[in-house]
Amino acid sequence: MRTQVGIVGAGPAGLTLAQLLHRQGIESVVLENRSREYVEHRVRAGVLEQGTVDLLVEAGIGERLQREGLVHHGIGIQFDGERHRIPLSELTDGRTIVVYGQTEVVRDLVRARLAEGLPLLFEVADVRVHDLDTDRPGIRFTHDGAEHALACDVVAGCDGYHGVCRPSIPAGVISEFSREYPFGWLGILADVAPSNDEVVYAHNERGFALLSMRSLELSRLYVQCRPDEDLAEWPDDRIWEELQLRLGLEGWTLHEGPVLERGVTGMRSYVAEPMRYGRLFLAGDAAHIVPPTGAKGLNLAIHDVRVLAEAIVAWYRTGSTTLLDAYSDACLRRVWRAEHFSWWMTSMLHRLEHDDDFGLKLQLSQLRYVTSSHAAAVSLAENYVGLERV
Ligand code: FAD
Ligand code: PHB
């Protein structure tokens, strides 16, 4: 088998890259080790920046997103018993965010690719990338019990944080930067209309909580928990009780409903530099992770593959490697802005177990500042909706 671009991973990064390349007449093969069912049901991100939405629309897969996505013009920040609104659009020349689940983005991309009869293989195993430092890189894998070899011009490592591509780079090539957080999020999807029409981030002495949604009928909610929290200790009643305590406000009701899905996510900041080794290009979570408090992970993944697709197209058209050579630096500027913003939001909103009252007072002061100073609110808003230039 031979293709132009071998793509490892059918998450948002790999699938979007394949779609962007296809629109420019470049062939690719996408290899995914999970089943279609699994990748289409993995509940994760929900907030798309306007730039992400624009790209998906331009890439020809935005039809349902434009129809069903919920356009939001602001977010709530709650602390000290009060909810404040950050009017994102007012503060950023009319920019918006769209709430549309990652599951839906992935479904739209998978459907578009399979409808065109383009290669996307699920449940591949034993994926190995090789000869990355030559101009004939390749991927070996097994599928349906048979061993396959795929020769490529370029390999795109879009296989997430736990993938095989990044660890295939020889030691010493990559520098890693990271931070672990001593907490996680317990997230639920609930069959109940969202109790607020905008996303709410809540600082509370019991710990952080987040109110979000997936549609006008489905709520998505999170509470800060231990990173290794045992879900068995969280029956539905306890989850709702905790959400009520952390999100509750005088004169406002948090509506409860059946819990459809639940999971615990650890939190990490991580960057691998450079995002390239020879003909292997890393994109999305394979190269960097942010804690979800800034809603940036999926948006960064889409930005990476936009830059990568442009660079690959330019290389095939002109033979020039200028854009491919600039790929890592071009992405890392945005990555580090998002790393800082996500770390900052996380530090401002979570309860830090070993922190003293001094830390708490600093958080409250910062929260008051971003909800009362125009300049501070603009800074939060422009980062949240996604900076046009970084
Ligand atoms: P992934 O989605 O991880 O996709 C990688 C794919 O590669 C997977 O399908 C995986 O199965 C496959 N794979 C792995 N190993 C192999 C292998 N060896 N061979 C073949 N395939 C392989 N981001 C936001 O922007 N906004 C949010 O609101 C937000 N909220 C989040 C909430 C939660 C609870 C979590 C966990 C994440 C959130 N994120 C958010 C982050 C976002 O989900 C990720 O950044 C995004 O999924 C990255 O996409 P990706 O394609 O790079 O990686
Ligand atoms: C979500 O809807 O899942 C969501 C929203 C905002 C975040 C993270 C996750 O910061």
C-alpha cells in the first residue's frame, strides 16, 4: 500500500487533516486503533472557537454544526455567592463561541470520509512508524488479522497523548515541558435541559464546578475531584448534591435529570518541542495537553492541522519545504498562549487542597478583578474566544 500522507489517529486532528488534504487533492490513509462506535461516543470537548467553526465550515463539514451548534455570546464566572457575566462578544468585536460536542464533530468527519469512500481503517493494531528520518517513511500495522505496510511521503502523528508516534522519536530530539495538577474533573452528561443558557465556571470552597451543555435538552456538568477518584463512590444523588452546593445561587434552580454518562479526567499541562522529527509531524494532543478549564484542547488540535495541511499542500505544489520547516514554531506560539491561559484559568478556579488562606484570597481578588475591570475582562475574553494573532 502507498499513500501521500499516512495519518495515525481518527480523533478531531487526524480526521480534520484528512478532510483538508482531500479538498486539495492530496491522498491520505487514516489508521485508528479503536472502533468507530468508540470514537463517535467518547464524550469530551464542547466549546468551539469561532476560528475552529470557520475552518470546519470551509472544509465542507460544517452543515450540521451550523444548524445544531449553540452560538454563545458570553460565559458566567461565579464566586462568593454571585454569578457574573463576561460578555465575550461585546469585548471582542462580536466574536462568539459555539457549543457543539466533540462527538458530533467526529461523527460529521467520519461520515463525510466514508461517504466519499476514502480510506479510514478502524480497529487497527500494533501500529509502528518507521524510517521517519528518510524521505520514504512508512507505517506497519495489523488489520483484520493481516499485517500491512503503508509507504508514505509524510506521517502525521494525530494519535493523542498516549499514542505511538511521539514515543517513536529518538531520545534527545524532543524537549518536554509539563505540570501535573493534584485534582481531576468528574463529568456527567444528563438528560435535562441546561439550567442556564451560557456556560458557567464556578469557584467554590468545596471545589470547582462547571455547567455546560450539549443541546437544548442535554446538560454537561463537572465537579472538581481527586485525580484518581473512584466513580463507585459517586452515585447520582451525591453528584447532584455536590453540583447543587457548588453551583447553587439564591433565586436560581439547577435542574436535575437522569445521568446518561460519567467519567473522571485527570489534568495535565504538557508540551513536546519541536512538533516534528524528519517526515513525522505531531498534531493535537500527541504534541500538547492543556487542562480543560480554558476549553482549548480541541481548538489547538484543529489549528495545528490547518497549519500542517497548508504546509503539505505548499510542498506538493512548489517543492518548497519552507512551510513544513516553519510548522512547529508556527503552532507552538499558539500552543504556549493556550498553555498559559489554561493554567491561569485552572489556578484561579480550583480549590488547592494544601493552599492556605493566602492562596484563596489571591484567587478571589483575581476573580473580582476579571469580573469588574474592563481591561482584565477583555484579556480573558480574547483568550477564551481564541486570539486571531498570537
Ligand atoms: P484525540 O481526540 O485523543 O484523538 C487521538 C486518536 O488516536 C484517538 O481516536 C485514539 O484512539 C487514536 N490512537 C491512539 N493511539 C493510537 C495508535 N497506536 N494507533 C492508532 N490510533 C491511535 N478541548 C476543547 O477545545 N474544548 C473543551 O471544551 C474541552 N473539554 C474537554 C473536556 C474533557 C473532559 C476532556 C478529557 C478533554 C477536553 N478537551 C477540550 C480536550 C479535547 O478533547 C482534546 O484536546 C482533543 O480530543 C484532541 O484531539 P486529537 O485528535 O489531538 O486527539
Ligand atoms: C464542556 O462542555 O464539556 C466543556 C465546556 C467548557 C470547558 C470544558 C468542557 O472549559
